[in-house]
Amino acid sequence: MGPANLLICDERGSIVERSDLLLAGQVGRRWVPVAEDDLVPIPEGTKVFFLPGSQAVGWDAETGRPRVLRKARAVAAMLQAGYTRTHLPAAAYPEHRPPQYGDHAYLPLWAYAAVGWRDGAMAAAAFRIDPLTHSETCHYDDRDIAPRVRRRVKSEGGNRLVRHLGRCALEYHCFAAKNLFMDRWEAPLPTAPTCNARCLGCISRQPADCCPASQDRIDFVPTVQELAGVAVPHLGRVPRAIVSFGQGCEGEPLTVAPILEAAVREFRTRTDRGTVHLNTNGSLPDALRRVARAGLDSVRISLNSPVPETYRAYYRPRGYGFGDVVESVRVAAGEGLYTALNLLVFPGVTDLPAEVDALERLIDETGLQMVHLRNLSLDPRLYLDHLPAALLEAGEPLGLRRLALRLKRRFPRLDLGYFNRSKEDFDAPLVDALPWARPGDPSVPT
């Protein structure tokens, strides 16, 4: 099909094609052409927009160099869950300090991807990492969902957690919260109003001068009975049901580990159906062990990097260290939990040689079963400005699609994806077919 041409936002505010320039993307701090193999048609539900204060950057095929368009703004795409981007949007900024976005210095906490125009349609720099369709827009018609939310909130309004999740579903359009009210898939159990990390990309709490948080954080700790009132019916009546602690609208769930432990025990005294899951930053391995022994089925431990310096630059932990996170992975695997990494990927950083080597060592040493390649959602400038300068100069990035292929070649039973798995699927990796592979890829497993 060939490469894509550049899309820009012109001076009238229209998004238009520049047929004289190819699509450029950004990896780390570098502008590069986006190869044909790194493009996919944008899925339904993709958001496409311009970047305020930016200047678009295209690739000039005649000179073999990037070209900055000073009177055009860069265009970006926000893809639905299930897709891993390969390139950031190529954008220049004429001012030394970041341009203002409303009252904030940086862009909202979205996962910005390069997007261009190819064969009469938009194409984004990404690949599909998970075959599950749980994020597709056909499942989220609010004409069906909103009445269900209102009925349940009205009938169970004494449960503060139900009221909180009703707001998440209708105001913040959280897909997990909507799934609860639609009686399907994975339902959320936000529990913790506090956190022991100060992540640059925290979507529930940000400094006033940084970037807007995506939603308010829960401001109470639900009781065990409130948690059971949400979890037990879902586990009992939904096929392949998952209920999960650790959501975008809370802090670190292990900071209230006694509540989690008691709640999991309560769930399991009332039903043995479904999957009880925990999303965590892995900061408190002893607490994780206690919750695991209460009846937890699976855990997903989040990190942006398996390299301590890179990890600390983003998470900025308080009262724990990177060693605790690694120990939590070991504890989870040792306790028999289905153990996944929530790897927050960033083109030109995650795929650097030192990062890839450290990731492979972590997988090899701990025996974890899955890696989620989820896009790190924040303004690229904010992340790059906080990383060690030497990191970005340490070798040539492998490319995120090639990273996925390399992991499957070395660890054939390792599952890769974007969504949590129900216990019925723990022993059946869903990506054996390598949906992102292209003919002739040198690292496709044989």
C-alpha cells in the first residue's frame, strides 16, 4: 500500500493532507519517517486532533530529512485500547517553555500517536497487540448503558461504591465501569484514596500547573460489604467474569491491604466463580502476599521500565524502591498467581537495548506469564524532560513491533496483550498467531 502522507492542521483549523511530505514520527527525541509496516488503518473510535502550540513536522523524501512547517500544527491520534503505538507525533515547539493548554503547561494525559493519510483514509503508527474486542465502540452505546446505570444506582444507592462507579460510567465514560452495569467482562473495584508514588502520568491527581487529571480520585475507602455488593453479583452471574482492584480513579490499592484481604476472603466465602484480580504498582510485596493468600487469582504489576533509573524518573516512589517491585513479581509468581506486567511503553525508550535486555532478564528470572504493552499516556515532552539524558543516547531503538516479535521468539509461552485475562484463559495465550507480524519479519518465531 505504500507509506502515508503527512496530515497537518492548517491556519483555518482544518486537518488536511500534505501530499508533498511523508508522515514523520518521533522516537525518543528523534524525528524519523514512518515505515509502511508500522501503519494500520485507524480503528473506529479513534480520536484525531491537533496539538496546541506545535509546529507540524513532515519527512521530505527528496532530501531525506525532516521539515518543520512553522504555520501548521501537528496532528495526533488517540487509538482505542488494544493497539500499541510505534511512533509519537513529530512536533516542534517554537517556545522554550511548553505552550499553555488552558491553565496547564502540558497536554492532557492521552497516548499521542503519529497519524497520516494513505489511500484515501487515515492510518496510524501502531499495531494491534490484543485480539480481544472489549474496547470497540460497538459495545458502548450510552443509549443502552445509561438507563442501566441509573436503575442500579437508584436501587443500590446506599452503596457508595455503586454511586461512585455510576459517576465513572456516565461522567468519565470509563469502559470498565460501564461493563459493570452491562454485566460483562471486567468490573472495577476502586478502593484506595492514597498512593505511595508521584507518577508523572497519574490520571487521578496532578499538580495544578502540570496537566489536567482525567478524573477525580475516589475520596473514601469502601467497606468490605460495599466491595462485596459490587463484586459478588458480578462474579456469580457473568461468564468469564473479572473483578479488579487498582483503577485509574484511585491510588495504590495495597496501601489499604487489610481491606483488600478481608474483601477477597468475603468474595470467596460467597462464590468460587470468576477471577479476582489486582492491578498494583508492586510497592508492598508483603502486603501482596497476604492478599494473594486470601484468594486472589491474578495480579498485574505496573512499571514504565525494568531499569531502576528510568523507573524512578517516572514513578518517583515514596517509601519503597524498585527492588520491592521486582520482589512483588517474584512473590506473585511464587504464590501461584497469574502474573502480568503492565509495561507502559514509550517509542524510543522502551525499545532501547538496555531496556529490552533488562525486560528479558526480568521475564526469565521471575517466570511471569504475560506482558501488557500499554501506551504511556502523557505529553511526550513531560516524559522526555524527566528521563536521564544519557538514557536517550544509549543505542538505537529496536522498534516496538520488533520488540513484541523478539519477546515471542524468546518466550513462546509468554502472552502479550492489552487486557486482563480471566482464569479460564490463563493457560491459553491469545497471541500465538502474532497478529502484528508481517511477511519477511526476521524475528518471527518458527
